[in-house]
Amino acid sequence: MQRPEKAKPVQAAPAKKKGGRPGGPAVPPKAKVKPATFGDWVGGARIRTLPLAIAPVVLGVATSYIVRPEWQWLLSALCLAVAVLLQIGVNYANDYSDGIRGTDRNRVGPSRLTGSGAARPRTVLTVALTFFGLAAISGLAIVVITGHWWLLAVGAAALLAGWFYTGGKRPYGYYGLGEVFVFIFFGLVAAAGTMFVHTGGVSLEGWLAGVASGLIACAVLMINNVRDLEQDRASGKRTLAVLIGSLPARIAFTVLLLAPFVILGYFLLLFPNALYVYFALLAALPASLIAITGKTPPEYLLALKLASLTALLFGLGLAAAIIF
């Protein structure tokens, strides 16, 4: 008769180390993100892009002065408000939409409110919609003053274009069409539209001012997307820079930035003081050189800043040449 086997002692399970696997190395806790400060929210407005909104409106006011040499301060202020508020609204909407998609997770430029976790997505969305609403109210005031009710359709199109740039299920900014939106709304509509609400028509000078402003705005967007090219490609954001490649995009940036100085030749025939606007090349030429030869995101960021400065100098300078 066999003896019953002695029960083997039960070994205690290895103790779990806090924050890690049993017996394994501890997993470091996730770093906490500081809540967004007032300065972070100001940065989220992307102040350096505001010249793209200011320049075409100032040019629209100046070209309207050719036809009707009188100051219409209220209309001018409302047109400027629409452009600036829409620009800020688009910037916050872009922050929100890219952030929730994860596009900004590995960005190399300035951190974003949503992508960095510094602000709740719903809060960023609320701020974006607030600026869109303020732009809509300013636009409605223009319509009431001028009586051109069909401009409501233009305003609605601008708001929808601003949202669907990176928002919605199929944002057109993810399919290489961002420059089209920028050229139309921050070029033609901003400059020619401003002239229209002041005079009831648009002259050749108004259209050319819109084209020049739109080209510079496209240049700024292009170099911004060159800076983020690799991250956008990895995230599935197919900007025009991603579609055509880095070198062609940098060449396109140079062409877009310098082409307005060719258009400036037409204004020089009518307004001798337009010659001084060529001093804006002191910002445009270095920006072009940096873009062509640059290889790092900080270099492209510097080119972006110089391009934004070019937009401001070109717009304010040409407006002054037309009026004075």
C-alpha cells in the first residue's frame, strides 16, 4: 500500500512592485501637464499669422479710396474685425481638430493647447466658436449698413471654410487644398470684399491687391507645412507640402512670396510712392534664402516669421503709397 504523497508547499506569488509588473521594474508615472496659462491662450491665437488678415483689409480700404476718397471708419473697422476674428477662430479650430485627431501629438513647432493636453478639447472648441460668432456678428453689421444681403452667403462660406479646413470627417486641409482656401478668403475676399462694401464695386486695383495678399498668405501656409512635413505625413495629413515633397514646396514658397513684387510693378505705374514698398524685400529675400537652404524646423519657423512680416510691410506700405 502506497503512502500518500506529502503536499508540496505553495510558493507565494512574487510581490508586485508599485507601478510595474510582478517583480519587474517600476513604470514611471505619466508626467503631468500644466494647465494652459493666459500666455498659452494668446499663443494659441497664433499672433504671427494676424498680418495675413490685416494686410488685405488695409489694401481693400486703400483701393476703395481711389474710387471714393473719403474715410468710412465704421465699415473699415468692421471689415478688419471680421478678418482678424475669423483668423483667430480658424487658428483655435485648427488646434482643436488636429488635437483630437492626434495630428499634433508629435509636432516639432510650438505646442498646441489640445495636442499638449494643456487645455480641454471642449474648451478650445468653445473659444474657436466664440471667435467665429464674433466674426459673424461683425459681418452681419456690415450687411445691415450696406444693404447687400447676399453677402451673408459669402460670410457663411467663409465660416464653413474656416471650420472644414481641419474639421469634419474629410477636412480639405488634409488633401492639399489649404492654400486654395487661404488664397480665396485671405486674399481675394478680404481685399476685394473690403473694397466692395466701401464702394459697391471692385476695380482692377482691388483684385490685384487681393491676388498679392493671397499669394503671400499661401507662402506662409506653405512654409508652415514644410516645417511640419514629416509629422504631417506620419499622421496622414496630406498637405500640399506633403504631396509635392520638401524641395518643390520650398521652391513654391519662394515663388509665392516674391510674385507679389511683380504685381507691385503695376501699382508703381500709377503710384510713384509704391517704389518704397520694395523695401519689404529686405524680409522676403532672406525668408526665401532660408527656406531654400534650410534643413531644420527652427530655420523654417524663422522663414515663416519673415514671410508674415513681409505680408504686413507689403500691405501697409502699398496702402500708404495709394492713399498718400
